[in-house]
Amino acid sequence: MSTDVGAPEGANARELVHFVTQETRFALLANILQHPEGLPSMYELEQLNPSVSEATVYKHVQKLIDVGVVEAVALPDEQRQQGYPWKFYRLTDEGRAFLADHNLLAAEETLKRIYETISDKPEKMVKYENAPRPDVE
């Protein structure tokens, strides 16, 4: 991903690396990478970051969307189920390429293994993890 893929105005690659590695944003990227489907809901992201307010999680996810690193993916209306999330977040192809180019994906498999060991997830989070997800490639 070059700076023409939605980087903050006038940012170069170094500044974009600094932007995505800000503590909260980098934690959110790690949460997306470690999620079993690579498509966590906002609730799951909030649960994985208990020391950060829900508003802050939302704000930083939106910033990552604004620069083109993350995108929101929604279930089609006919697949939505009451009581389950319908909007999820994933890395864009450009975001994944940018992170790979800057060696920021090296721990992806380790992150997934760590996520698998979380045993004290709230019931709602387990339910949301098992919610239907959109088919993405």
C-alpha cells in the first residue's frame, strides 16, 4: 500500500507505519489478525480491549478505515439474524500488503494461537464469534 491508498493527508510510508502502530490502533489490527475468521464485530473488538472505552475503540477503527487499512463488511440483509452482529471488520488487501511490506504481520500465527487460549470470554462474545460472517475472499 502506498500513501495514495488513503493515508493521512501528506503522509509518507514512514508516517503511515507510525499511524498504524499507535498503541490502540495496533492492538485493534492485532485483534483482527488473531480473530478465527479475521472478521471480528465491534463488540468483540471492544471486549478484547477492556482498558479502552467503546467510543475510543470505535474512533480508532474508523481511523483505520479512513486510511484504507481496514474495511467494514456487512452481512447481506437476508442473512442477518436478530441478536447477532451483522457488521464486521477486516484488513483490506492493501492494508494487508502494507503491513506485510513493513514486517508487521510476522506474528499473525502466534496471535491466532494466543486468541485460542482465551478461556474467560463472556457468553455474548462466544455467541458473536460463532455468528454468521459474510463470505469474503
